[in-house]
Amino acid sequence: MTYINWNVDVFVDPATLSPAAGGIPIPTYGNYGGPGYSNGSVGGIITIGAHAPVDSLDALFYAHDLAYQLPFATNFGPANSTMPNSTAGDALM
């Protein structure tokens, strides 16, 4: 697992499992793996010309992020509404 990013600032509140400042640090993977981590940054969005996935695992994270983003996006822009992660995961099934 050479694509684990140990120095990215992603923190999760253990009580809610939501991204939160001051929570437990969570490493990310490649350009798309991690809570609130997409396109190589925290809070990133997938746009035309986005970073390519680094391997097949990151490609799965990319597909999840895209499924999460597209139902609420216009022109690959940021989501206008929230969507539970389970719905994004269900969209890939």
C-alpha cells in the first residue's frame, strides 16, 4: 500500500463518524480514498481534468466519489445538497 497518505489532515469525530476538526486523524489513500477527501484534497470535488486514480483501489474510491457527487451537481460542480454515504455506495451496486 504505497499510496497511503499519512500527512493529509483528515479528522473524524468518533461519536458521529463525520469529518470534524480535532477528531481522530484518518489517513487517506491515493487521490480519492478517505472521508471528505476527493481529487487529492480535503473537500475536493471531481471536475473535468481531475487527478487520475493512482491504481485500481483508488479507481473504486473515484467511482464512489463520483456517484456521491453527480446526483446533486451541475457541470461536475460541488454538491448542492447532502447525500448519505450509503446511498452513494448503493448507486455502485
